[in-house]
Amino acid sequence: MVRRRSETVQVGNIAIGGNNPIVIQSMTNTDTLDTFATVEQTKRLADLGCQIVRITASDEKTANNLYEIKNQLIKQSYNIPLVADIHFNPKAAEISASLVEKIRINPGNYVDKTWSEDFTWQQYRDILKKAQDKLFPLVEICKQHSTAIRIGVNHGSLSKRILFKYGNTPIAMAESAMEFLRMFDEMNFRNIVVSMKASNVKVMYEANKLLVAKMEEENISLPIHLGVTEAGNGQDGRVKSICGIGALLSQGIGDTVRVSLTEDPEQEIPVAKALANSFKDIYPSSCEEYSPQEKEIRKIALASVSLMQKETETLQWEDEALAQEVMQATGTKVFKTEFIACPSCGRTKYDIQTALNRVKEKCSHLAGLKIAVMGCIVNGPGEMNDADYGYIGCGNGLVNLYRKGKLVYNSVKEETALDKLILMIKQDNNWKDR
């Protein structure tokens, strides 16, 4: 297997794509306005081997504080590139573009999030023109400051316009990115990295494969960022990430990775580094020999490809528990409850790590159910729509509970939220005693 050919994109002092090694990324989960906490966490990530750190910039105030964060890092001899994570606020993107090395924008909610589904094809084209007009100021700032842009598409936050045309599908994700790539190309801007992320490993895998095919058709060869979003924690989160990211890396697809765990972000780095080193036959690596962990990652990744491409239907491994984890992660067979949980960031308004552990403790034996534990207004509602039940923190010690994407209990106190979730499951005759 050979590596997919891509252009090199410079993000500060880090080169992504081309013949460069896989770049390791993570994201802070601190309040961006808490300069000290954000700087300290960024330093810890860098010390562990993280090469690029993403920070939430949800509004103009947090975007402006990126200057202070960057300044403090440089004063302490940390020249690690920073990425401003933007969703609903183009102005925050424009401010950030002159302060940090990279901007992440999400096509699904950057320009047309409120548009109705009832429109003509001419109106569809008009929306794209409006989007390009909104992107123009950002592109000009990025050109001036040599700032890169990541087009970050999430399965849970596709625009209504894209859903109307393509449905909630992997091809919708790929086309969402391609629309923006075509706009950027018209503006003569190619300092871009692209990502297709989903909590469903198979959707993430297929979306990236489709993206690569579409880019090749249009003679585009930009670097790709890989990640399984809302993967959860513990063994579940690690296996999901290895299945999705590793399956693509094993085929030479991917130039930079983030392992998204519902744990402290520092815990993501060892897994990401092991993933990168597991494919040294395809990508440059400083490690010559494969460690036992890397050999296992390769085994999982290659098995995941076979399962998702339906070349095999089951895994007969000596480690039966691991085989079951891989089959569950790839959607081949269901052995236990599936949990969807975001890794948390500066937007999260409650202790999602504790919440996820509490829900898993009570509900992990409910094979076949899918439960979302989320704390993000960006991807939470969309990723939750695929779940049977949703436990969504909304701040101030309150939780919203959902059934099949529909709100059932609003603003429930955290102390009683888990009991109410269990009650909902029992009402639907989905509860089983251990």
C-alpha cells in the first residue's frame, strides 16, 4: 500500500501532508477565557507530543483572547501552532485568523444553518453564492497572515440544505466539503486541510473514501485530517478510533489525526502516537520496529477494513472480547450498549466525563441500545438523532433527556437525570436486569 498523494499545507512550524509524518492533534477542554488553564493544558499536550492544539473560539470575546493565550505560550517557549474552532460566528473566525495558525470552520453551520428545506434549485445556488461572499473576508485575512483553514464536516451538523439534496449520508458529508473547496478554489486559496468526522465508524470511513474519490475527480489533492468524533471513553473509545482512523491509514489515506476521547485530552496523545507509528511502512516514522501495541493496532485496522468492506463477516480471535469490540465498533455485530459521547471542549457546560461514567455504570448491559451522552450544542443534537436515548447537559446543573431525537424531559436536575433516563428505558420495555 502506498500513501495517497497530497499537497503540503504549512500550519505554523508544522507541515501537513506531502511526504511528512502523520501530525498529532488534540483540543483543549478548558474555558478559552481562562488563559492560565488553557495555556497550561496546551503545554501539557505539547510535552506529550501533541503538535497542533485546537481551542474553542465561540464568539468575538473568546477569539480575541487567543492573542493572550498565544502570547503566554510564546513567552514560555512553546511555539506550538494553534487552531481556532469556529462554528456559528464568522466574525470570530476573522478575528482568529490574524492571531493563530489555522481556522477550523464547519460548512454545516457556518453560513446557512437557519435556511428552510422548502426552496428551489435557484435558491440553492443563491445560498452557495451567499456563502462564498461570507467566506471572502476570511480568505483575504488568511492569505495576508498565511493562516490555514480546515474544512471540518461533521455527520451530526450537516446543513438542512445539504440534507435536503443528499440525505443524511456519507456522500452528503463529502459533497458538503466539496462545495466549500470549489468556493476556495475560485478565490485562489488552497492552504486547506479537510476532515470528515462521525461517531459511526462506518459512516466516517465511507465519507473519507468518497471525499478522496471526489477530490481526485476534480484534481484536488489536499491533506486529510482523520478522527472518529464522539467515540466515548475507555476501551470503547480507543477501539472505535483505531477502527476508523487505522482503517484509512492502512490504505494510505490521512495526514493528521486526532483521537477524540471523553477523557482529559492528555489521554488522547499516546493512542494517536501509537496509531501514527503503526503504519511506518506507509508513512515516515522515527520508530523502526513495531511495538506489541502497534502490532495490535495494525491487526484491528486491517480487520476493520475487511469487516466494513464485507470481505469477512466475523473475527475468530483468541482474544474474543477484543474481537467483539471490533465487530461492534464497525457495526458488524452488536454485543453491548453503544455509547456516543463527545470529548468535551470549551463549549461543554457540565462534567461530561463523570456523566458518561455514571450512565455506563447503569446501562452498559443493555445490548442493542444506543445512548448519547453529549454536552455540545454544535454536534450533539445531530449525532444524538441516531441514538435511542439522549442525555444532554445544558449547564447550571441541568440535563435534557431525549427519546429518538425528541425532547422528553427538559431541564432535569443532574441528581435525578439518570433515574429518569432509566425510567424512560423501562417505559419502552428496553430495560433488562443484570
